Amino acid sequence: MGCYHSKRTKKTPGYEEPTVLAAETPFTVSEVEALYELFKKLSSSVIDDGLIHKEELQLALFRNKNKRNLFADRIFDLFDVKRNGVIEFGEFVRSLGVFHPYAPVEDKIHCTANLLSDYMIYGKLVSLNEKRRLKEMVMALLHESDLLLSDDFVETIVDKTFRDADLKGDGKIDPDEWKEFVSKNPSLIKNMTLPHLKDITLAFPSFVSKTEVED
Amino acid sequence: MAPVTMNAFELISTSQGLNLSSLFEK
């Protein structure tokens, strides 16, 4: 019992109650508790301070804390809602919520736009019309994958993508156009659903919930 | 020249860097 008590009282900075987070996300209380187990593991992998630092996220994603990756930066920014350079537990759970299989598709579409746009301007797609930046992202991706395509070919891909998405032809992709584009290309949101989240309580059983059931 | 069927956004969104599955690997 003493062990149980000490486990419950030792919470990390930024900890939020599972009941609060479950009410705001697709997760159940038990799933939030299981996510806390995962969070503790991730947040202590390099710096044991109960917060996920960028290198800890990189370590989890790539098994290499020093691997620089354009997209890992974007994922980190997605989680670091407060923009203070670390991911707190509440941010972790709320941001993961959109990846839940039961999260609304609209949220996934919106989140994809933010991941693909350049400045993380939530709710807007203003930066998606910057072809140059998109081309750079494609080139970076190809480089990471050791794929060699000519500059002209990549530009052709980007131009065509914009023509297909910019239905009004006004030089920008607005949220409605983005929604339409995703409906025609559903693989765009494939990575926005993590089946693992349905089994999170099995993968990371929570000591707290098991003890509370016994109580 | 063959018609371009690749989609730049699709290419990016399916990249490994945007796949969070590895977070759940023990």
C-alpha cells in the first residue's frame, strides 16, 4: 500500500488528471493512464525530468537521439502546443487524441494540413501555397530516402499537386479545397490513425488503474 | 515523357518521419 501511495503522489511537472484529459479526448480514463506509462518511459529516456524533449522524441521515432529530421521537427511542434521546447503530459495526450482511430476525420484532415504547412498556423492553410517550401520538403524527403529525382521533375510534381488541389485556381489552397483534396487522396491521412492507440492499455498496463480496481 | 502521377503532399505525408507508430514499440 505504501508503494501504491508513493506511486500516485509522485507526478511529473505538467501532469493532468486522466479524468480531465479523457473528457477532452477520444481516450478513456484507463487509456490515459496507460498513456502516462508510455509518457514516463519516453520522458525519461535521455533527461529524466518528466518532460519529453526533442531528442527524446527523435530517439523514440528513429532510435537515434541525434538524427535531425524535418518531419520529426514538425511532429514535435504539433505536440509542443505551448512552444516552450518540451512536451508535457497534457500536450502529449491531447495531441495524440487526433491519432486515435475514433477521432473525427475532420480533425485528422485539419491536423494533416498543419503538419504539411510551414508555419503551423492552426486552422489556416495560408502557407500551403508556397510551392518553393513544398519543393524543399519533397527534396529533403527524397534525400533522406536516397532517391534521386531531377530538380525539374520534382518541380513538375509540385506544380501538378498544386493544380490538382487549388480547385479555384486562385493560387492558394483553402480548408475546403484541402478537404476535397484529401477525400480524393485518402492516403494523405493514413498516418493520422494509429491502431496502437486502441490497444494502449494492453501495451502499457497502468499500475494505478489496476490498483484502483482492486480497491 | 510519362504523365506525372505522384502527389507531393502524399509523398510527404506517408514518409517515415511522420509515422508515430514507433513511439509504441517497447
